[in-house]
Amino acid sequence: MTDTQGKILLVEDEKSLSDVVKLNLELEGYSVDCIERGDKALQHASKVHAYDLIILDVMLPEVSGWEICKAYKSASDTPILFMSAKGNSSDKIKGLKLGADDYLGKPFDLEELLLRVQILIQRNNGSVSQKKEQINIGEFEINLLTYNVIKDDRFITELTKREVELLELFYKHEGEVVSRDFILDQLWSKDYTPTARTIDNYILSFRKLFEADPKNPSFFHSIRGVGYKFINK
């Protein structure tokens, strides 16, 4: 069995169209998940980072594609292709201003859709391949490929995969208050959801490693009743 060409989330309320698009995408080797309602699509915002592309209709039950696009783009850099009967220039401009990467008006040619999908996923995969290999916290260097922590050219320790993922999450949201629930939703599957105390234990370990004075942290700040804020000085 060969690997898929990419994972796609298709948000479209017209089931006959959704079925046709899904079938043709799967014939091209893509893995496709489908959602038919806007409110359910909005609830999926925390999971869009797992996809290579979002294909999003504008006119959806309960919540519009515009609102979903804003929520998805605030949660992830995953490219979005609007697919809508609202194909006039003002709607295209609105979609692009909201952060969408492309806009395809209905009715459309399936071959054109497949080409646009291919281009967007290749472009996105290109940006992923150029992902940072290292982040810095103060005087510490964290290699995202080897998980090694270096300071002053000296090896300090090797982190776990989960520790590196958590550091990357904080690094991406530097200066923002990040809740424990958000962290759990981003990094743990529903099959295994640890307690909020698990996050606290990770933070204690980070403070011992990175902070000059763990009791008076400079990087990992507690926000009472919510979670943490990472500030990289």
C-alpha cells in the first residue's frame, strides 16, 4: 500500500457534490475527510493542522465558510481552497483577505480542481520541508531533529518527542496565553487524554532545565486558572 498524496478536509453541504469530489480526490491518491455542516466544521478547528489542505464551501448550514476560514487560519497555516457558487470578484477578494489561498467558483471542471489541489499541497509541503531545524530559548539551542539541547556548544540533555512538540507549540504562540485545554487538544489524541497536571509537570521540568531561577521564571509564566505564557528573552 502506497502513502497518500496528502490529507484533505472537505467541508461541503451538498452531499452529491461532496461524494463526487471525494471520489475523484481519492482516485488521485489523497485521503479525504468530509464535513457537511458549518457548526461541526467550526468544532474541527483545533484539528486542521493535521491536514495538507482544506476545501471549504462558503454557504454552509449554521456557520458560514467565512467564519470557518477565520477560525481555521487562526489555528493553523494549512492552505484553504474556497469552493463556492458565490463566484463574483468581491466574494473572491473577501475570501482571499480572510486568508484563503485560492478560490474556485461553482460549477467547476474537476480537472481544474484537481490541478489546484495538487499545486496548493505541493506548495504547502515545500514550506513544511523548510521548517526550522532549531529553536532557541535564551542561551539554549534545541535541535528539532535530534531533540538535543545545547548551551555554549555543550550537550546538555536529550528531550522526548512530546517535550519538543510542546516547546514548538509555546514557541509558535510566544507572548500568548495558552490554556491547558488547548495544549491537550493540540498534542494528545482523544484516545488518550492526560490530566492538566501532566502539563504542569512538563512546565516544571522546563523551568528546571531552562530557567536560571525556576521559582522566578523568565520564560515559562503561569497564568492562574488558565495555563501558561511563554516569553523568550
